[in-house]
Amino acid sequence: MNMKVHNGIANFIWNIADDVLRDVYVRGKYRDVILPMTVIRRLDCLLEPTKDAVLAMKKQLDKAGIANQEVPLSKSAGQAFYNTSAFTLKRLLDNPKQLKANFEAYLDGFSTNVQEIIDKFDFRNQLKRLDEADRLGHLIEKFVDPQINLGPEPVLDGQGEIKLPGLDNHAMGSLFEELIRRFNEENNEEAGEHFTPRDAVRLMANLIFLPVADRIESGTYLVYDCACGTGGMLTIAEETLMETAQRHGKDVGIHLYGQESQPETYAICKADLLLKGEGDEAENIRYGSTLSSDAFPSLEFDFMLANPPYGKSWKTDLDRLCGGDKKEMQDPRFVVSHGGDPEFSLVTRSNDGQMMFLVNMLSKMKQETALGSRIAEVHNGSSLFTGDAGQGESNIRRWIIENDWLEAIVALPMNMFYNTGIATYIWMLSNRKSEQRKGKVQLIDATEWCSPLPRNLGKKNCELTAEHIRTICDTFLAFKETDHAKIFPNEAFGYWKIIVERPLRLKVDLSELALRRFRKTCYTEKQVPLANLAERVAKVMGPGPHMDFNAFMAAVSSDADTHNVKLTAKRKKLLQTGLAETDADAQPVIRKVHKSGKTQPDPLCGRYAGELDGKFRVVEYEPDTALRDTEQVPLLEEGGVEAFFRREVLPHAVDAWIDDGKTQIGYEISFARHFYKPQNLRSLAEIEADIRALECESEGLLENILEKVEGAAS
């Protein structure tokens, strides 16, 4: 379509808002009227030639008592939709006094698929406001103005020449997307939640299709966006795949699938496809939350793209899925078998659900095809490193990387999106990696590849030109290390998180003052027999301090047996907290004594061999929680955990050990570490010059102050 004509129609519709809606709506709400009216007018134009045939069919079906009328009415209309009311938009103007009622009847006459779009636009609620402001008639007049043509057939002048060209489905779709773009950029802060800038989408589409361009065969492909917003990703992905196939002489059919939880953006997406003549594809756009109500549980897709919400709570979805208790999660998308754990949890914290959308898409990968599935998804930086080992975010990264699905992550320029200025990244994933990529991950720093915008669009102040997109894609395809690209083995991002323990060392105070305090505590806790026991032990052992808590407890146990005092867990705890305190010079507190032959001494696991009660025993010590520490040991550490522990821990804490039962595997990805560029230090001469300049300034300032003080004194 001629761009001059295209822009002329877009400008005409854009100006309707200012001409008709000013003083009735705030500027940010113009879209609530203009977008649904554009859809309705286009449908009106498409249905006008077959209006009489539809009405006749409707009469015939009613007379025959046929309830299911969708198929014959759509066939009569020649479209994937129809309208059975007696009105068209032009006919509504014939009776101004009944305009609102007739308009409502006109809307009620549309087929179910259009009714859903009108409802999600909440357009009926706008009619009262427009009618009360006496703007409804003016609005309709503008949309049926003979100066614009939203129909598929050209408008001819008196000599049979084309006065206004017709809009085919593609041109109408482009026009509607242009209006969406303008409204979104006008309201860019809010729009960023459901509208991804087209430069970012084109980059994602190229990264999805270029690596497999020569492997795409003639056939049918399914494309999916789990947070489809206004549908821009699906549209551009479809165009890119079609162009890629045609360049390679392939004939492909493409089916689009999407899910969206915001009513208006869902309506826009569905309407856009309907306007393009893709009625079947419009039926594949579903309303609802992807996380708690998956609309496509049994489908697998060839290509998937998404820009899910990040930094946004998904607590409502979590409540619906498992009552808010992550341990009760049963959804097979989010609890998988991995690493020997049949219930490996991929459930993240409820305050940010972005990675849950990625898990959802990974659950829909094709397993039996040559191409498998390719995924591109936008995330902010938290997806790279948030979450400790064993937590949902880290588990997701581990699950992805250990399955060798992660191809690359591309760091985008700052301020690329409308509603956020923070760092953003494109994750590229595939379950059919090329041979050279197997077992490896590519990191690309594209933060410097962009051009400034003439004016800011919300937070967006730069864009990716076609050249920038080509540079990023070439870097991705080359798979070579450069200043902007690094390649790592999968294991480079993994680590063991180990818990390092130190023995609890307690000294016992049995002085008169300590015993008085202890008796008061025992009285409060109704444990007077325990106070008596402690005083008896003190008479035997003396006031102390005693540096061996084990000897003290042996004496306590002996006295308890003699006087029939039960040493419950609570009483043992009272003895420890009331009479003992930590001391680095005290003997370690023994937690368990192993009989000879039951276990082998291993200081790394907290088991030590030594003389006890005149016999050679293996003992385990009680850990001191105050001295507990954690260490991250890279999976690529030479010699593994033991070598790291002996080199980095034991020289500083000879009595330390590792709690094997708490060792976990985690994964994180640090762009800063791999692409950090240190600032050049200033020379000593430059620093000295600055210092001398400051000295001169301060001397002059001091002289001025002294002069003013002397002047005031005189």
C-alpha cells in the first residue's frame, strides 16, 4: 500500500480523537473509543456487500428453527464473522433520536467472536458517555466520512477513476497496528506492560529464524506467545518466518497462538488478526492467565517468543494453583524430574513471575521433530542471578543449562523499552542445538549497539536500526569470541553451595552468682529440680569456669540418674543457655559418639577420631550456628569441593567441616564479571594539578572570609 495513503488514513483517524473526544475524555483514554470504532468500521465495510444475503439467511434459519447458525451466517457473509442487525453504521445516522438504542442493537447483531472483542474493549460502556455528551453521532459521521475508505474495494469518482484505493487485509492490519503504536507511544509508561518496541521484536524474530533458515521445510509451523499483549510479536514472527521460507523456496503454513490476561490488549490482538482476514488465527488467541489457566495444555510449538511481565507479582496465580503453598504445587509444568529429584521445583518467589513464563514455554517444546523448538524471551537482569542454590530461580537456570537448552543471552542497550530503563536481556533457547553449540553458552554484549531517538518515548531513548540488528545477528551466528561475545562451557555457570560448620565450644560457669541466676530461671520455668541438680554438680566440680561442656553434662547425667531427675530436651537446653557460654578456648561439644567400626573419621564431614573414656572413638561435634558460613565452589573447580575446602577454608579454620547433607547445586550468570571494563586510572600529575587548584580556591575563599570578619569587627 502507498505509504502516503496509509499515513493519510492513519492521520485522519488519529485526528478524530481531538475533533470529537476532547473535553469528554482525557487524552490517555482516546484509545478506548478510537480503536474499537476502527475495528467496527472495518467490519462494517466488509459486511456491507452481503448484508441483504445475511438477513435473508437469518430469516430462513429462524423459520426452520435452527439454533446453531454460526456456520451458515458466516458463509453468507463471506467472512469469519457476520452481523444480523438491520443496521449499518451509515443507516444508524438516519434516526438520530434513537441513535444510542439502535447502535446497541447494531452491536448485539455481531457474531460471537466480534461480541467478545467488543466486550473486552468495554465499548458498550462508552456509548452512554458519548451519547450524554452529544458526541456519538459526530463520532459515527467521522468514521463513515467519504474522505476515507476503510473498505476492501476502491471508491470511484464520477468518471470511473479510483478516488480512494481499497485496503486489503494486510494494509488494514498495518493501519491498525500503526494506530496501536501511536496510542502506545502516547501513553508509553502504561503501554510498556503489553507493547514491545518493534525494533526489539524484529531482533528476536531474526534470532529465532536465521539459525535454521536453511532447515525450514515446506509444511505447517506453530508460533506461540504466552504473554501476547497486542500481538506484535506474533505478527512480526509470522512475517519473518514467511519471508525466510520464501527466500529458500519453501511453502509454509503458519498458525499463531497466544494468551493474554489484560482485557483490552486481548481485544486488540484478536481484532488485529480478524482485520487481517485471519479469522482462524484469531480463534487461537485466548483470554486468561497463562500461569494459572494454561489455554494450550496439550499443544507443542515450533517457535515461541515472549516479553513477559517482570518485577510483577504472580501471587494470585500461585494461590489458584496451590493455595499459595509452593510445596503443594502439582502443575507438571512447574514440578519436574531432574537431577535425581522426582519433584524438582521450578517455582519462583511470588513477587516476580517472569521466569515462570519461560518454564511454561519450555514445557511446550516439540520433542519429535528435526527442528525441535526455538524460544526467544525478554527478561530483566534478575533472571540471571536472583535466587540462592535450591530456590526456584536457580533451579530453573540449572534445569535449562543442564538440559543444554540455553544457546545465548544478549544484553540489550539500556532504555530500550517504554516503561523501564533497567538492563534487559534476550534469552535464546533450543532443544536442537547445533553441534558447535552443544555444551556451550554464548553471551553477547550488545549494550553499545543502538542509536538515540529524536525524542524520548517514556523511558525508551534509543532504538536498534536494521544495521544494529544485523550486527547482533551476525555475532550470534558467527559463534566466535570477540570483545562483544564470550563463549563458556555450561558448567561455568554452576556451583556447589556448601555449608561450612565449626564446632560449638562452651565453657560452664558454676559460680555462686551464676547458680543464683539459674535458680531464678528454673523457678520461672517451673524446673526447680534442675536448679537443685546444678547446685549438687557444682559442689562436686567446683565453681569453674569449666572448659569441657561434655564433662559437665556427664556429671549432670550421673547426678540425674542418682536422684531420678529426667533429663528432657528442654532441661538440657536450659542447662546450656543458663550456665554455659561460647568460648574459643573451650573443648568442642560432642553431638554423637560412633561405636568403633561404624564409621570412618573424616574431618571434612565433621567426624574426628580420638581417645574417649579410655577407648579409641569416632566423634561428631555439635556445630556452632553463629560460626556457620557458606561458600560457593565452581563446578569447574579443579579437584572439586574437597580441593577448594582444603585450600581456602582449612588454613583459616582447622576445625571446620562441610555439612554434606546441605550441599546444593546452583547456577547464576554474571554479565558484569565477563564484560567488565575497568576505568583508566588518572595519572599522578592530573591528581596533583586538581589538588593544587583546590588549594588555590580554598586559600582565596579563606582570605575573603577573614576580610569580611575584620570589616565587621571594625
